[in-house]
Amino acid sequence: MSICFDYWKLIGPGKKTPLFAKTQKNDFLNPANGSLERGCWVYSLSISFYVFLGRLFVLVLVSSALCCEYLVFSKFIWVILGSIVSPKYSSIL
């Protein structure tokens, strides 16, 4: 994995033409060989996928917490606000 990280440090993520494009065809770092580049792409995509899953999990967790908080406390908040604004409407809520 260290070679993969060194490779991506040199070419940077998202670049399709690496610095080693002018090397020989049988070179290990040459994309024509495809071995290292394919491994780095798969490794990079798997990291991106796990980061996406982590962010999705956090989003679902936060949204469900906010939804629960809204369902539990919304009536209570509306009763307090209604009683402050107009006591005659607080009984309706």
C-alpha cells in the first residue's frame, strides 16, 4: 500500500495522466502495464465508498435524532409558545 500512496502523492487524485506516462511499457509504474494503477484505483474507490457509507450513516443518525427530537418536543414547544403568545389558543394545541 505504501507504493500506492506514493504513486497517488505524485500524480494526485483525479488525474488520469500520471507523471510516469513517458516511461517504458514494462515499467511497474507505467499505466500501460495497468497493475499498480488498477490496484490504486480499486483501493481509492474502496476508501471513497467507505467514506461515503460513513457520511451516509452519520446523516441518517443525525436526521433520525432530529426527527425524534421534533416528534417528542414539538408539541411541548408549541404549547409553551401558544401559552406565551395567547393563552386562549394554548388549549387547542
